[in-house]
Amino acid sequence: MAVRIRLRRMGRKKRPFYRIVAADSRSPRDGRFIETLGTYNPLEQPFKFEVNEERVFYWLKNGAQPTLTVRSLLRRKGLWLKWDLMKRGVDEAKIEEELKKWEVLQLERKKRLEAKEAQAKQAEPKPEEAPEAETQEQPSSENQEA
């Protein structure tokens, strides 16, 4: 049995909410699953992503493959880096050190993006008021001759 860690859609129409589940790859998207591992709500700003790290690592150790979307969510949370270091056999102290470095880099990246957005707003020309159309008609040359 091939196990996938994937999203299971919940919520109502036009208001998606997802559960992260471990499921047999042959079962349908919203069908049978083995275990619920967490939740993902893309509508909140910033998006809300909660997951049980211990259970995710358990399934990854047992050969479960995450879908591309779940893998990208794990990357954004830093869990994919932690999993990669665990697979390589790095000790816990080194893993914690690497995660702290990663968090600092993420904060710097966020600050750079915010600064770039602020610059773009300042550089953006403000819409000026349109000049009022002149209501006076200019006399034509034909009227002047007569």
C-alpha cells in the first residue's frame, strides 16, 4: 500500500478548508484516509497551517510521500528542512542550530519583501486630478471674417 500525505478538502462552496491526512494513494481526494495529521486554511491572512510534527515524521519514516502542495507547506514551516537533516543522521543540537539559522533567514527575507513593497508604493505616481475641460469655445476663423 502506497501512502500519501495530502490535502482533504473540507468547508463549503467557495470557502475551502483542508485537512492534512495520510491516505492510501488509490483512495479518492475526499474519501477514505488513515489518519488526520493537521489542518490548512488558505483563506486567512496569513494562511493558517497547523500540523502534528511527530506524526508527519512517523509517516515519512515509514515511506509516505507528500504531495507537492503538502511538501511546499512543510517547507514554509521549516519541517522539510528538519526532515532532511533527520534523514542524514544529524544530531539534535545541530538540527536546532540549523533551524534557528533558517528562521533568521526567513525573517530577513520577509523584511526585504516589505521594504520592496513600501518602495514600490512610494515610487508609484499619485493619480493627479484631471484638468477641467475648458468650457469656453474658441471662435472659429469663419466667424471672425463675417
